[in-house]
Amino acid sequence: MSRESGAGPAAGGAGTHRWRAGAGATGRLDRYLAARLDLSRSRIQALLEEGHVRVDGARPKKSDAIGPGQLVEVEVPEPVPLDAAAEDIPLEIVFQDVDLVVVDKQPGLVVHPAPGHPDGTLVNALLHHVGDLSGIGGKLRPGIVHRLDMDTSGLMVVAKTDRAHQGLAAALKARAVRRTYLAAVWGTLKSSPTVVDRPIGRHPRHRLRMAVVPEGRPARTRFRHLEAWPGASMCEVALETGRTHQIRVHAASIGHPVVGDALYGAGRERGVAGQQRPWAAALAKRTPRQFLHAHRLEFRHPDSGERLTFKSDLPDDLAAVREWAVSQGGRPAS
């Protein structure tokens, strides 16, 4: 029987865990177990529903209260394989340890298997390249903490253990993970920085799109002007929240959609007037995808607390677009 304190990093590993609750044990059982075993509450709730938890020999409910002196038994099953096959897909890993892996995702790669993309994803690549994945949510799989759109390139952090996933997810919720992007947008910002604080939710008519809607979830994005191009500009964009398509939706909502964004900015180059219009048409033809790259990622390590910072330069396809734009009269922001 283990003691009440001193669970340690491997507290939620596979096997049987048995202890008597200490004098300070109070509150809901699922919250108590999540803290005691270093597992996510969703994982604990699944264990409760599947009958893997006993309190004083009885099967409890997740909302039951825990009290001092009660005998707690938790059986954590071995992780089962994810219904996704490992695939030898090229993947640039920029950092890896026992808790997490940071990758520089190439464009065109979907993050997670989904209808229409059952394989050939980042998850399939991680299952091939990373040999020591632990159980996340009871499955042997990478813990996707945040996502990038298929045609967005750049830095992502992926958890390798339940504990790391829980810590990184909490840091994201607390806005303690800094994510900075490079983006080319049509037109020029009226002010720099420009902060867009508008709620985002599912588009009321087009279900594949997101939109600024009153009933949406809070979303906040900061745009800073870096370079002025004829008819467009390059910006540094900082996410303060992490909604689906957030940068693309917010950029379009202020009249400056991302260059190359077929969903939120299609045909936007035709709105560029005067002598800049031919240049805008040439830029649109030269841009192979949405000009959006996750350039910088900063967070504290979920175990050591060390501050980690990663940077990724523009990939070749977007770097070529920028080089051409600068050669055509682009200049740094004043």
C-alpha cells in the first residue's frame, strides 16, 4: 500500500495503485484522483466509468466525495494501441525528451486522422519517429496539445505522457504558452500593433468555416507590422487564445485576410486598386498556400519548469514569396 503523499512522476502508470486517503483528503473524487495520480480528469473519469476504481471496496461515482482514512484502489490498464498506423513520413523534430517533442511541421500535413484524412497525418508520422510514447488517455498515442491547419507550417509541441499533456494543456488555458506567427496579409494595418478581440464560432451557414459571431468563444489576436509590400504586408502575429482558424478569421474580419487563404481571402487581390493591382495579381499567383508560419514557440517545461524557446525561419516556399515581394519594392515598417 502506498502512502498518501509522494506519488511522484510515475504515479499514474499502468498497474494497481492502493492507498488510504490522508487527513487533507477532501472534495470530489475525480479531482482528488487526478491530482493524486497525475492523470487528466477525463482519464480519471473514464477509469471510474469503466469500473477501475474502488473506494472502501465499493464502486464510486465521479461526483462522490473523498474523505480521510478511506481505502482507495485504482487499476490503470496498460495503454492500448491507437487505431492509426505508424508511417514513415518525413518529420523535422527540433527537440525531444521523455515528456514531449517539438516538431517543425511541413505544409500539407494534417495533424490528426479525421474523416477525409484517415492516414498520412502528423500522428502517423510521430508513431513512426518517436519510440517512447506513453499512454495518453489510455491509448498509446501522441498527445496533441494544439494544432496547425493543414497548409500552415511551423512549430508544434506534442506531449508524450498524460502528465505532460495535462501540464501543457493547463499552460495553454492560462495563456502561458506564447505562439508567434509570420503572416502576409492583404493591405496595410491602420495601426501597429492592432489587437483583435472578437469571439469566434462556427459560421452560421458554412459549416466548414469559422466566423466572428456574438455567441462564439473569446478570441484575441495581436498583429504587428513588419514589412510594407505594394498592396500587402508581412506581420508578426501573436495568439493570446487558440481558436480554430483564429488568425485567418481575425485577419479577414478587419479587412486584411491572409495572402493565399482560399477559404477566407479568395480573390482578395482583385480588390487592390491602381498601380498596385498587377503586383497583387502576381503575388497571388506566386503564393502556393496561405502565407502563415508558426515562427516562435515559448513555454515552461511541464516537469522541470525550464523556460523553452524555439524559432523556425520561413520555409523555402514562403521565403521565396517574401524575397520576390521585397525585390518589388517592399520595405521594413517605419
